[in-house]
Amino acid sequence: MASTFMLIVLTGISIFFLIRSALIMFGYLKEPILRTFEEYGPQEKLYLPLLPILAWSSAVALAASLWATRFPNLSFTLSILGVLLLLAAGLGYNNREWLEKYHFKLLKLPTWYHELRDRTTRYERRRIAYMWLHLPFRARLTYNSSNRLFFIWADFIIMGTVREEEPTGDDEPYFFEGR
């Protein structure tokens, strides 16, 4: 009885996170990617949506193999598939620098992420990520579902960062009348 309950919980969690990873990959959930922009460090860490998809697919396959124990051939096949997917995800997480070179050539999703990286600096992306934290829940839902509205909002954030990023020298105002 307890093992069946644990199997139900494992399967439910695996399916939930697989759906979440798919929503991120197809651009309907932006927050996890925006959270990666908040990180400081010498080099920006790219978000690779294929890695969580592989990891959670392996968990779903392993859970499905436990459900299919009445059919030994199917259970064995699902177990092997789950282990292979888990190994692929582990190799990807351990060789992240190598994978970053080839990942976006093979997988162009989410499109809004690539467009935002092409048209903004790291500083602007960080500001967008921090401003995302201040948005109300309904605004986040709106921007998650519409890339066009998200980019309009992001453009307003970028325009707000332009004044802060410009060096002024000896505390001179930006707009000054002749001397």
C-alpha cells in the first residue's frame, strides 16, 4: 500500500516537472530562464532546456517501468530507456561548456530567449530579470503567454537602464546647457 502511494507520488511529480520543462522549452513559462539572468559571475550561464527535458523524461520512463511490471519486456525496455536518458542528461550537466556550443544549433527553442539574448546586453537582461520579480502575478501570466507583450515590457525596462548605464564622468548631468 505504501509502495503504491510512493509510486503514485513519484509518477505525479515526474509528469508535473516534465510538463513544466516542456512549457519552458516552448516559451510559455519564462521565469526559470529569467532567474538564470540574475546570477553574477565571470561568465553568463546559458539556459539549456533540453537537459531538464531529458532528466524528467528519464524519471517518467523509470516510473512507467515500475507501473508495467506485469509486462516484463515492456518494463525492461522502459527501464533501459530511462537509464539511457538519465545518462545523457548526466553527461550534459557534467559537460556543460561543450554542450553550450552545440545545443542552440540543434534546438532553437525557446525563440523568445534567443531573441532577447541577441538584442540585449548582460546588464539589461539582469535588470529585466530583477524587474520580473516585482511584477504582479497576473502580469507575469500575461507576459508568459504573449511574447509580443513581453518584449514591449522588456523594451521599457531596457529604456530605463540606458540612463543608468551611461558613464557621466565627474558627476556631470546628462543634459546641460552650454558652459
